[in-house]
Amino acid sequence: MNDTLTTGLGDELYEALRKGRTVPPLTTRHPDITIDDAYRISLRLLQRREADGERVIGKKIGVTSKAVQDMLDVHQPDFGFLTDAMLFDDGATISLKDYPLIQPRAEGEIAFMLKADLCGPGVTRDDVLAATEWVAPCFEIVDSRIDDWKIRIQDTVADNASCGVFVVGRERVDPRKLDLAAVRMEMFRNGERAGSGVGAAVQGHPAEAVAWLANTLGEFGIPFRKGELILSGSLAPLVPATAGDRFTMQIDGLGSCSIAFA
């Protein structure tokens, strides 16, 4: 795929993001698109957002758990960039009229705040834990600019790993003081149980997912930086979000987090 086409598709996804609309799947229009092509498209999308003044504050891992892979029929992880414009306060209410979310779904995750740089290849789970200042519960609201979530891996990669917005809980916990693989999350929508999962659902251990991303990005020459947030992937299947919904979660040993929509 030539540079003109990848630039054009990145611009198309940027316009879809800004105008709150979807586009036909890239993979149906360009069946020969590769994952490398898709990452080049995503970098163009990011370039446009940075030109608007957005600043990268972290990275996210997507499609890490089997439950989410089965739901989306995408069977390998991907990654995207987090910007300051995506971050909302814990407990925030987001107006779906004012913020251009299109077909949002809620994910309950564990967020990692880095206190040291990490750059793959060769990063291990232990390296991640040693480089992490704190972990906290997190809601990522994923959103697809692709029609009806009809995505293959190349579609979601190009679309910044289907990232929408996110909130991080207020509690800060040393990840070395608990077994992140064993922690359990309970998620609720409007007070009713909407999902549950354990840390091991994410690549066997959330820090393993973070190590995977550090090593994958290392192949592109992209490091993790001190002070970045890394979202490690959903512990349970995605839950659709609509106006009037309020989501809360509790993760053993990590505390709570919430987000609402109007």
C-alpha cells in the first residue's frame, strides 16, 4: 500500500472521528491491506490529532483476552496511542451529544503508570513490574469508526485500536504487593452486574500484556516513557454504552472506578 493511500485512509478515519460517523471497513475495500499498512494509517491518524494540539500520554493494548477476541472475531492483540484529550476524571459524565463517540462499549481494565522507560525487545513481566510506579482500575470506552464494528485486525489497528476515551480510578497501588493475575473485577451498569473477570484473562497476567506491547513497539523503535499510562486490556467482554448509562467497577485490592453517559 503506497504512502498516498495510507495517508488518505488516515485522513478518512480522522474525519470520521471528528464528525462522529463511521466508514466502511478498510479490509473490504482494500483486501490486500497488511498489519504494517494499518499501523502506518494509525500513525497518520495520530499525526492529525497531534496537529490539533493533542498530546500522547500513553498507550493501550487491545484484544488481549479470549472473551474480547471471540466477541470481535479478532484473534491477536493490537495497540493504540492515548492522548490527553481522551482522558476524563474518574466519575465523569460524558455527553454523547457533545463528545463524538459513535458506538461506544465499556471495558474494565488495569492501568499501569510507568516510573521508568522501557524499550523492547527482551522486556519481561518482571521488568514491567519493576518499572511501574502504580496500578489502578480503569474504564476504557472503546469506539469504532468502522461500520457496525465489522472489523478485522487491520481495521482496528488502523483505527487506533478502536480507542475512544478512558478514566482511571483514584487509588494508587504498588503492583508488587498483590498478585495481578488473581485479582477479580466486578463491573456494573446502572447498578446491575454487567461482567466480571480476573487478571489472568489478559495474556495470563496483565504485566505480560504490557511486556508484549513494549516488545512489539520496540520493533518499531517506539519506547515506553517514564510517566506514561499503559492500559493492559479488558478483563471481561465489552458492554455497549448508551446515554443514561452509569458504569462502576471494583477490582480486588485496587479499588473502584466509574463513568457515566448523558
